[in-house]
Amino acid sequence: METIGISSRSRQELVDITAKLRSTVGEKGWKQGVLTVFCPHTTAGVTINEAADPSVVQDIKETLARLVPEGANYRHMEGNSDAHIKSSLVGCSEQILVQRGDLVLGTWQGVFFTEFDGPRSRKLYVGFSPGSD
Amino acid sequence: METIGISSRSRQELVDITAKLRSTVGEKGWKQGVLTVFCPHTTAGVTINEAADPSVVQDIKETLARLVPEGANYRHMEGNSDAHIKSSLVGCSEQILVQRGDLVLGTWQGVFFTEFDGPRSRKLYVGFSPGSD
Amino acid sequence: METIGISSRSRQELVDITAKLRSTVGEKGWKQGVLTVFCPHTTAGVTINEAADPSVVQDIKETLARLVPEGANYRHMEGNSDAHIKSSLVGCSEQILVQRGDLVLGTWQGVFFTEFDGPRSRKLYVGFSPGSD
């Protein structure tokens, strides 16, 4: 298991971690199987979406903020209930196939850490299960 | 593969299954790899979120009920379309890393069975894939 | 790793891929472990829900269209921001346990490719990690 560190810079931010994951796969020598990226925080998550046009990430953030507003009437008194709820909607892990020592992603796909209650210093855990042919 | 039984007590309920999962990992002697918790029901799911303050779970339930109301104008005639839709939004499985014979979770994280059409007698399947160093 | 081809026929469509996955498991001789179905497209995804009554799938599509409307005021200029956002809400992969050479699914469950920006020719990647008893 490996740990990746992330420093988010705003309250809601999608941080592209694709290059870090590719480096981890290379350094560990993982060849063929399934990678799991897991977020141990309850006000953040992990998602896969378009990495080419940053307006896609912007639309995801704005739509989540519209559906689950920060200042709504929540019970949890820490002011970040929206962040917890977004975490359960987006999910806290992704599984990505590994072939010939590299992540198998689509042309436009990137893997993003989704910060919903930043800015903060965060981490992700990365594990690997070898696959069958 | 192991089976965990759950008895939900209300229509929408998040049941903390972290202790049951930890017991399963210990009993099976699973040391290092990836655990999969899978819900075989189409009106329920699995999520990971804060287990310390129960108001977080309450906010998740209330927000899902606002976004996908029980009594809206649906086509499916069994009165539980909202539960099916919530299941696809939250997802029906989680993957959790296992190290040194224990689940790797963040300080505040718990694993929850998410009942959306209870009360019912339910079950979850738990599987394990050994990991690489 | 195997590739499954899909031809979607409308803009938003849930295509039942359960039979194709079962065939893949049989042809590959995968006996016990965890299957990963991964969508390499950023305007589509994968979900598990009821396959018996097609009105459930219709309710999922209509509710997603209500929560994330196609024609809202988005930044991404390709007219498919709603499809990207739905992809992150539903998720781009599913993990399914395999036992005795078959998928372990609930009575009413089917696995669906979720097209949000069709009609298009699409593909899914399928990988397998052997499991422990």
C-alpha cells in the first residue's frame, strides 16, 4: 500500500492525481491487475472524468454546489454537511485496471481527488490486486 | 465469500457495519489486499462516511429524500422508485484496503449499509482479493 | 483484460450488459474472485439496478435528467456537461463477486452500461482479480 499526499487550495476543488498514480504504478512495478485509490477522509472523495477541458470540472463543482448547497439547514453543526453528502454521492474510491505496467484509462479520462471541505492537507491510499489473464 | 445479515428498522436507514466487517476480516484471516462489500438488493446500497456524529448520517438521509422524493411521479408502480434511484446514486458496493489483518479506514470513517426501502431483512456479500506489496 | 462493445441508440440509455459479462466470465474460465467492469468514456458509466421491470431504468433516467438538466447554463461548450456530471454521480465502474464461475448478483439485479451522450459506439473493459476463500 502506498500513500499519496495532496494539498488542496480551495473549499471545493478537483485535483488531477493521474500523473501521481502512474508514477506509483511504475515505481512499485505493478504490471497487471486492479488498482484501488481510497480516500480516508469523509468530506472528500475520488472521481474519474474529463481532464482535457477544465470547464468540465468546473461544471461538476457548480452542479454539486447547486444540488447540495453549503449553507442549507443541516443538523451536523460543523458547517460542512454538504461536503459529507457530496462525498457519499461521488464515492470515496475508484478501481482502475492496470495492463503492461500502466493505468488503463480512456483518451479523455483523468483521476481526480475531490476536495469538498478544503483547503486542507490530505492523503490517498493506493493498493493493488494482481489480475488473471 | 462471506454473508453478513442486517435487519433494518425504518424505511431509510444507514446501518454501521464496520464492526461486522472487522470481525469477518479477522475470522477469515485476511491479511493484505482489497475487501469488496457488495449489496445484492436494488433498493439499498453501501457507503462510507462519518461514524462519530450521527447527525451526518441524518443529513445524508434528508438530503437524498429532498433530491429524490418518495412520492414523486414515477413510472415503476411499486412505490419505491426513489429507493432504486438512491441505490444507483450511492452505489451498491465499496472497496476497502486491508493491511496487517485489519481494514484501513480514516479516523472518522465507518462503513454503512444504506437502506432505502425498509424495514427489511437484508444481506451483504463480502469478498477478498490478496494484494501486492 | 477483455473488451465489450456496445452500441447505444439514444442520448440517455441504460443497456443491460449482464449476459455479456456472464459470457466473458465463462469464456475466460474465471472461477472465484472480483470482476471489475470499467467504462473508459467520460460521458457514460456503469450501474447495477433492477433488470426485471424496465420502468425502474426509465425512472432513473428521468430523475437524473431532472437533477442535472441537459440545457442548463454550463461552462463546457460541447453541450454535454450534464453527461459528464451524471457520469461522476453514477460512477464509471462496478465490482462484482465471482463464485463457482458465475457472477454473484441479487435476484433482481442487472448490470447496466449508462449512456448519457449517445447514440454512440462504446466499449467497456473487464478485468478479474482472483479471490481468497
